[in-house]
Amino acid sequence: MADIRDMYMAHILMRREFGLAAGVVRAVDGGDVSRAELVADHIALIAGVLHGHHAAEDALLWPKLLDRGSDEVATVVHLMEGHHETIDAAYQEIRKELGPWRADADVAHRDALADALERLNSVLVEHTALEERHILPLAEKYITAAEWQELGTQAMNDVPKKKLPLAFGMAMYEGDPEVIKEVLRFAPFMARLTMPFVGPRVYASYAKRLYGTATPPRSAA
């Protein structure tokens, strides 16, 4: 059956990056278009990772759990679906503000973007905690290893290929080495060979530009 440990790694990534996001946005001075562009690219990346993650769950996880589980399973799945709707509403606000702020670094767009990120993060923290407590044990019971692998593959489909080393480096920053090794087992040979070294270096360099440090604060959750 499914080895759900990689989901914890994905959740830690998202809690860390979204937990820091609003503060990074608010720290950009009005009119600093160069800095706004860098931060906006980061927000677009992590929002895309989150959106793909949830779209894969909506398409491939919830229907299987509803079909195979009990009425008790249905209750928690519908709660998760409701969280996704709330998060998606904040995601749409983020997309709305991101382009204009990227273009002019206007303070009004900056603050609206930061507000939307804070709303999203508040629900995300609750959502991932409940998912870990209630959904992942169900996935271990009802979802096969092949189905879980398909879920992970689809979740990353929308991440641009050139961004994959960065995205994986983000996950590796707090990831369990044994889980990282298991995830890479399904990757192409060259990725299995190089990613353990390339991913952390790419993220460290990126974090230095974005956060001012190669070792940003770790997830509190």
C-alpha cells in the first residue's frame, strides 16, 4: 500500500515557504520593482506547487477514499474539500495581485498580496495538520503504492522542468533522508545520481537571494 511519508515532506515545505511569504512580500519597499520581481517569481512558484498538489488530490485521492471508505471517511474528505475551496479562493486573490505588483511594486498591491498570503497560510496550517492526522492513515489503508506514485507525479506536472531542482531542494531542506532516497528511487537515473547534491545547493543559493540567508527558519509545524 501507499508509503505516505513523502506527503509530510511536501507539507513541511509548504508550511515553511508560505509561513515566510507574507513577511518577505511586506519587506519589499514601494517602487522596488527588481526586488518585487524576485519575490513575485517565488510566490508564483510555491503557489503553483500548492495548486498542483491540491489538484492532484482532488482528482486522484478524494474520489478513491470516498469510493472505498466508510461514512466516517466521507466526513473528513468533505472537510478537506472545503479547505481546498478556501485555499483556492486565496490562491485566486494571489494571482490577481501578483502581476500588478510585479510590474510596479505598488504598496497597495503589495499589502493586498501579503494579506491574501496570510489568509491562505492560516487555512493551510490547519488543513495539513488535519490531513496528517486523519487522511494519511486512510491513504495507507485504501490507496495502493502505484496510485500514490501517480498522485505525486501529477502533483509536480505543472512545475517547469527547469525549476524541478529548486523545488526538490526546497523539499530536501527539512526532508527525511530516507524518504528523499525513496522518492528519488522513481526518478530518472541522472536525477537519482545528481539531485542529492544539486538540490540543496540550488535552494541554498536561492534562499540567500530571497531571505538573505542560505538557512531560512524551519517550519514551526
